[in-house]
Amino acid sequence: MLASLTITILIMIMATSVALASSDAAVLEGQARALLVWKDSIDNQSQQALRSWGNTPAPCNWRGITCGTGVHRHRPVINDISLRGMRLRGALESLNFSALRNLTRLDLSHNLLAGSIPPSIEVLGELHALLLQGNQIRGSIPLGLGNLTKLHSLMLHENDLSGEIPSQIGNMSRNLTKLTTLSLRNNQLSGLIPKKLDCLSNLQYLSLSENILSGSIPNSIRNLTKLTTLSLHNNQLSGLIPQELDFLTNLEYLDLSENIFSGSIPNCIGNLTKLTIFYLYSNQLSGHIPRELGRLVNLEDLELSDNTLTGSIPNSIGNLIKLTALYLDSNQHSGHIPRELGYLGNLEELNLSNSTLRASTIELSQRAVTNKLVYFCLVGGKRRG
Ligand SMILES: *[C@@H]1O[C@H](CO)[C@@H](O)[C@H](O)[C@H]1NC(C)=O
Ligand SMILES: *[C@@H]1O[C@H](CO)[C@@H](O)[C@H](O)[C@H]1NC(C)=O
Ligand SMILES: *[C@@H]1O[C@H](CO)[C@@H](O)[C@H](O)[C@H]1NC(C)=O
Ligand SMILES: *[C@@H]1O[C@H](CO)[C@@H](O)[C@H](O)[C@H]1NC(C)=O
Ligand SMILES: *[C@@H]1O[C@H](CO)[C@@H](O)[C@H](O)[C@H]1NC(C)=O
Ligand SMILES: *[C@@H]1O[C@H](CO)[C@@H](O)[C@H](O)[C@H]1NC(C)=O
Ligand SMILES: *[C@@H]1O[C@H](CO)[C@@H](O)[C@H](O)[C@H]1NC(C)=O
Ligand SMILES: *[C@@H]1O[C@H](CO)[C@@H](O)[C@H](O)[C@H]1NC(C)=O
Ligand SMILES: *[C@@H]1O[C@H](CO)[C@@H](O)[C@H](O)[C@H]1NC(C)=O
Ligand SMILES: *[C@@H]1O[C@H](CO)[C@@H](O)[C@H](O)[C@H]1NC(C)=O
């Protein structure tokens, strides 16, 4: 009795695992089919690059395809597609994402893909990395990306994406708490930076550069305390540089250049002591350079050119002994060039031209500064002397 019960249970267990295994086999077949349908849709030359696709029934050894066995006893399924830089010319619309729900990584970066990002991409709920940068993808960013709650990296830069960064990204971001890298740079995105960023609390890299974003930097930026890179370069952003940047004490790279920011450079910038690169050039900033800038002792490149900064250059700039490049040209500075500039023994590029500074090169030649300086300009001229 007991023995037959045991046998019955055993048979049941075996039947279940066979059913599971064969359903996984069906999944893998469906995945292979989805890939071959996509291969058929791309141009002939691109198909050549994927000629291993279809050679074997199981796709696990096809070029760029990696399978994984997720759950115990399951047969392998595709979890990684890596087809970076293969000059593939096609579109994403013909890829059946429903068949690829197990993907954790999709890398189609640096190809010649056109078309848009289909909304159906939202079914890829296991994705950790979505890398579509360096293509010719158009259209808007689908709202459904907010469903991809396991994303660590979202790289869509260097495409032709347009429209707004979905205003729901605040809401989405409640779900995108794992995101560490968000790169949307070099597209045609317009409108505002979403107001609510505060839930992207693990973000380390944020680049929205080279778009046509307008409005001001939202205060919720203060919550992105793990950021090491913040680049908003070359947009149409305006308003003040927010005091809230003060909270981003891990920043190493801060680029707000080529926008229309106004007001003065906040003193609290002096708290960002890990900064190595700091660009504010080509804005409409006024007021003095804050003395606190002298606390940024890790700075290697400081560029404040082409603003309407006034007053004298603070002596504290002499603390920035790691500087290799210092650009203060095209401002309205007055007074003498501080002799402390002479302490900057690593300087290779210095531009102080087109301002009303009273020049006295003698002050600079006193110190080591002349050893490495390859470009020095007080009255205009071209890079590298
Ligand atoms: C691509 O291949 C198809 C069929 O194999 C052929 O009809 C077509 O002319 C080819 N196109 C180019 C641009 O070579
Ligand atoms: C693949 O995805 C399907 C559908 O979401 C799921 O049932 C299955 O367990 C996954 N397989 C693996 C190995 O992760
Ligand atoms: C996409 O894949 C799913 C799952 O394999 C399948 O049910 C569906 O029929 C496919 N859709 C198309 C258009 O092939
Ligand atoms: C994506 O999220 C929206 C709500 O934000 C929900 O309506 C939709 O069903 C989700 N889609 C999937 C595939 O989970
Ligand atoms: C978040 O979603 C809710 C409901 O969908 C909406 O009322 C609210 O305006 C959204 N907030 C933002 C910042 O998009
Ligand atoms: C968060 O994601 C879940 C699915 O993972 C979805 O049902 C929900 O609508 C999302 N919430 C928001 C605010 O987008
Ligand atoms: C964002 O920061 C504010 C102030 O520090 C805090 O009250 C809020 O809870 C933070 N939001 C999140 C989602 O952590
Ligand atoms: C940041 O800088 C301001 C002004 O220099 C100072 O008052 C404040 O205490 C600093 N905050 C931190 C956290 O260091
Ligand atoms: C000099 O600076 C002013 C602003 O301070 C600017 O308008 C002008 O274009 C600059 N000239 C050159 C040659 O860069
Ligand atoms: C130095 O500054 C002047 C005035 O802004 C500018 O015209 C020149 O191109 C700058 N030189 C370099 C090498 O950037």
C-alpha cells in the first residue's frame, strides 16, 4: 500500500518534470523561431553576419546567443543576446519579444538599427541591461520601460529618439530602483527633465547631454546621492544651479556646460570634494567665483569660460594643485591674476583671455607652472602653443 503510494508519487513527480522540461523545450523552440523571423527581416548583408543562426535546431550556440538554465531542472533558455557592433541593418519591430521573456541582457548597440523601440519590449521583465546605444532608432521612449524593474543599465544614447522623457518616469522610477546607469545623451529629446527622480536612488551615471531639454534641474536631484557622473551638457536648461547638488557628494564628473543657467555658482559646490571634472562653460552665470571652489582639491579640469562672471579670481584657486586645464576666458573678471595660480604645477592648459584681468605674466613664471604649460593664453589665440 505504502509502496504503491510511493510509486504513484514518484510517477507524478517524474511526469511533472517531464512536462516542465518539454514546456521549456517548447519555449526554446519558440525563441529560436523568433530569432529566425527577425533574421529574415534584416538586410542580406546583416544576415551574412548571422549565418550560424539556423545551423542547429537549438539556438544556444548561435552567434551572440547565450542560454542559461534558470530554475532547477529546467532546460536552457536564451538569456543573453549580444550583437554589438556588427553593422546589423534592420529594425526591432520584427523581433517577437514575447518569445524572449527570459532575457536578462539585450545588447544590440553600435549597429545600424532603425525604426522605433516597440512598446512590446515591456514584457522583458527579467532584463538587467538594455543596450541599444549607437543606432538610428527613432520615435519616443516607450512608457513600458518602467515595467522593467530589474534594469541596472539603460543605454539609449546616440540615437534619434524624440519626444519627452516620459513624465511618468517619476512613477516608473519607483520601480527602477536598481538602475545604476541611465544614458540618453545625444538624441532629440525635448521637454522637461522629469520632476520626480528621487526614487532612482541607486543611479551612479546619468547623462542627458546633447538633447533639447528645457526648464530647470528638478530639486529631487538631491536624492541621487550615489551619482558619480552627472552630465546635462548642451541642452536648453535654465534657472539656477540648484543648491541641492550639495547632496551629491560622490560626484566626480559634473558637466552643465552649454545651457542657459543663470544666477551665481553656489558656494555649496565646494562640498563636492571628489569632483575631478567640472564644466560650466557657455552659460549665463554671473557673480563671483566662490572662494569655496578652492576646496575641490581633486579637480583636474575646471572650465568656466563664456559666462558673465565678475570680480577677482579667488586666491583659493591655488589649492587646486591637480589641475591640468583651467579655462576662465570670456568672462568679466577684474583685478590681478592671483599669484597663487603659480602653484598649479600640473597645468597644461590655461586660458584667461578676453576678460578685463590685469595681466602680469611675471606672477605666473615664478613657479613650476611654466614646466608643463603647453597652452597659455591671455589675449586670445588658438589651442596649443
Ligand atoms: C536580398 O536577398 C533576396 C533573396 O535572397 C533577393 O531577392 C534580394 O534581391 C537581395 N537584396 C539585395 C539588396 O541584395
Ligand atoms: C523562462 O520564462 C518563462 C516564462 O516567463 C518561465 O516560465 C520559465 O521558468 C523561464 N525559464 C528559465 C530557465 O528561467
Ligand atoms: C511570439 O512568441 C510567442 C511566444 O513564443 C507566440 O505565442 C506568438 O505567437 C509569437 N508571435 C508571433 C507574431 O509570431
Ligand atoms: C506595465 O505597467 C503598467 C502600469 O504601469 C501595467 O498596466 C501593464 O500591465 C504592465 N505591463 C506588463 C507587461 O507587466
Ligand atoms: C504618477 O501616476 C499617477 C497615476 O497614474 C498620476 O496621477 C501622477 O500624476 C503621476 N506622477 C507623475 C510625476 O508622473
Ligand atoms: C511597478 O511595476 C509593477 C510590475 O512590476 C506594475 O504593476 C506597477 O504598475 C508599477 N508601478 C508603477 C507606479 O509604475
Ligand atoms: C528624497 O529626499 C528627501 C529629502 O532628503 C526625502 O524626504 C525623501 O524621502 C527622499 N525620497 C526617496 C524616495 O528616498
Ligand atoms: C556645504 O557647504 C555649505 C557652504 O559652503 C556649508 O554651509 C555646509 O555645511 C556644507 N554641507 C556639508 C554637508 O558639508
Ligand atoms: C569675449 O567675451 C564676451 C562676453 O564676456 C563675449 O560676448 C565675446 O564673444 C567674447 N569674445 C571672444 C573673441 O571670444
Ligand atoms: C581662449 O579663449 C578665447 C576667448 O574666449 C577663445 O577665443 C579661444 O578659442 C580660447 N582658446 C582655447 C584654446 O580654447
